[in-house]
Amino acid sequence: MPKLDKWLEKDFDDLVSMATKALATSREAQDSARPAVEAFYRGLIDASRQIDPTPLHLVLRDWVESRSAPIEGETARFLPVLQVLKRVTVEMAVERNSPADAVSMLVLLNNSLGDATVFLGEQETEATLRDMWQELESAQEAIQKLDKSKTDFISVAAHELRTPLTIIEGYVNMLNQEFPADQFPNVALMLGGIANGTTRLREIIDNMIDVSKIDMDLLELHMQPVWLNRLIEIVVEELASAAEYRNITIAVSNFADQNRPVFGDPERLHQVFRNVIVNAIKYTPDGGEIAVDVKRLPEFFDVRVVDTGIGIAADDLPRLFEKLAPIGDVALHSSSQTSFKGGGPGLGLAIAKGIMEAHGGNIWAESPGYDEEACPGSTFHIMVPVRSSAAQKAARRNVAVEQLFESVESDSGGPDR
């Protein structure tokens, strides 16, 4: 009975020729494939002679590492190539040997090529995973560069805009002195419009600078005793005219320990509450309701802003607090902060998150989904750490985090999503 290695060696040239023709149609492609096919059959001969799959495995590993498969149109897939080689080898073994010898050779071939198929599949999987990791790392680097570019642009743009804005404000003040409102009412009306526009522009620039400070960890907090109920009432009073214009009711509930102060930066906390409530007004239809209440947790005050608005889509929730990632139609953006679905530069909630994290707290949103007809609403949680003195560090938040989420989940029956 002829041995497999002897037969492979005897019909080596014919096997290589038949295999290359089966793999490639053009002469140029066949010439390119031939060295790889020859290496395959030499590896198969050595493997059958040594009763060890290593020589064939080395050939297959070389295919994967070189990323060059001997087949047209296949530069990274090798299992189809192996199947073609197996088919050609089996057909020629049956054709050129007696039935008894052919059966013996097919058993040996099946063992060798079956093992080679498993090995090659593992090699391809590892190569694919390496490629995916490299692509993922490249994507992460690109995202980091893009994020830095956004931060740099915001910082430069904000500082570049400040100078001409200051000049405009200065000239408006001089014109107001030159043209008193009681003598030049029309001029005063126009100057008032310019002043309102510059005030809004100043707010946007200040927000841009705040985002830059947050990204560079340069946000300074001036800690002092703060009464949350009074701070919330001030914000609601400031927004009363906007809410009245939209026929939106803002209700603030009393809460336990409301006479107990917390230590924080009152201006920054005011900024957070204002940004969140403005956001609620913006996405609540006319005639809607906004409720603000506070729940005392073991280490935090949970300030909740609940609206009857159009809600937030599940896909939008993860990026809700990212800078320059406004939710909604950009075509609907306007200079108004409180017009329905008016949009904005996408900085308010990002700033709110940065301020709360600087305090050692957190902020997140929950919503059943987005629906302009049913208006499922949204709930924003602003977690303000409870501190008895300004010296207490924000790291205290980490100690109480498990208690915090246990309290929130027990109150709401589990996390919303």
C-alpha cells in the first residue's frame, strides 16, 4: 500500500498545477498563487511523513501573517482556499489510485486537512481580533483628537469673541449717554435690542469658556453654605416670565431638611439648576407642567426636575450631557433660550454635569422615550453632596455611592434603564 507522502511527492507537480488552476483563472494569478500552493503541499508531505501537523501549520500561519491568500479576490480569507486544495487533492487521490489505496489515503488526508481547517480557523480568528483591536485603538485615538480639537476651538473662539463683544458693549453704553431714552425713544429701542443681543452673546461666550475650564480641570469652586430651596426659588423666579409666556407651570415642593445648608458654590449651583429648568421649559409644550422637588438621601440631596415634555429617545440619553451634541433639529435653533424645541449650542447640560462632578455629585436623566403626541416627559436627577463644612472632600461621594443607588432604586422600583 503506497504511503501518502510518497504519492504526494510523486504527483506533486500535477497537484500544484491542478490546484492553482482551480484557485485562479488568469495566467498571471496562477503564477502568483503557485509558490503558496507549492509550500502547502510540501508542508502536507512533511506533516504526513513526520506524523506531526507542525510543518503544515507553519505554512498556514505564514499565509495568515502575510495576509496573502493564493486565490483571486481573497486577500484575507483562507478557509475557502483550503477547501479548494482539499477537493483537488481528494479527487486526484481517487482518480490515480486503486479504490483500496484511495480509501487509506483519504483517511489520512481527512485527518491532516481536518486538523489544518481547525488550526487555520483559529489563526484567522486571532488575526481578525487583532485587526479589530487595532481599528478600535485607531478610532479611540481619532475620537480623542476630535474631542481635543473641539475643546481647543471652543477655547480659542470664546477668547477671540470676547474682545469685539466688549467693544460693542462699550459703544452701546456711550450711545445711551449721547441719546437719552426720554429724548430719543426710537434710538433707545434699537440700542436696547443691541444690548439684549450682546447679553445673549456674552452668555454663550461664558458657557464656551466654562466648557473649556471643565475639560481642562480648571473650574474653580468658591464653597460656602447654600440653602437649596432658596436657590431653586431664585431660579424659578428668574424664569417666571418665560414660563408664563409659554403657559407652563413650575411647582416647587417643600422637602425635609430644607433649612439645612449644604456647602457648595452658589453661583455654579444656580447655573446648574437654571440650565436644567431652562431645558425642561424648552422641551415642554405650551400649557405643560414642571415639578421641582428634593429628596434627602444618606449622603446627597436628590434635586429632581420632572417635566411633561416630549421626552428623550433612548439613543439620545447616552450623549445628552456631551458638549456640542444638541438633541433635536438644528434647523429649529434660535436665539431664544426657552422657545419650544428651540435647540441651542449644546453646552448647558455639559456644563451642568461638569459643575456637579466638580462638587463630587452627579447628574443624569431618565425618560420613557420620545413622543411629541403622548409627551411622556423626562426626569433629571441632580445629586448634591451633603457636607457640613467646605473642608470635606468630594471623594466622600465614592464612599456613599452604593447607598445612593440603593436608595434611588428602592424609591423608583429599580433603574429606569
